[in-house]
Amino acid sequence: MYHVYIMPESAILTLRLDPKLKNQLDRLSKSMNRSRSFVAAQAIQEYVSVNEWQIAEIKKGLAEADAGDFATEEEVQRVLKKWTRRAR
């Protein structure tokens, strides 16, 4: 049984890497039995996803702050006690 994977439309991106990083990427892609391009694209996708999420959360927090939606002193103390108790 053969599986055929048809790659969706993609764009070409050329970039410069430090030789040490390129060697690390080569070793990783070889150990994963994947192409360097596949591993790099996967890494970029994960980086973009994490940063998009982080920026969205920051914007959400700023909007809450602008609206005056802050925790009360009691709420802060309750959370602080919860986490300092666990740390002991």
C-alpha cells in the first residue's frame, strides 16, 4: 500500500543561518529522517504560533488593564498564598 502526500501550495523562503545552527539543523533532520526544509518549516510554524498566541494574550491583558479590570488585593493575596504554600 502506498500513501501519496500532495503538498499544499507553498512559497520559497531563502535565509542565512550561522554555520553552527545549520549543522545542528542538518543533524536533527537526519535523525528525524526528514528534509532540512521540512524541519525548518516545522520549527518556523511552531515559533510563529507561540508568538502569535503570546502577542494576543498581551493585547488581551492590556485591554483588560485599559478597562480597569484588575484583581482586588484580596484576590492577589489568595493566589499568592496558594502558590507560596505549594512551594514549601
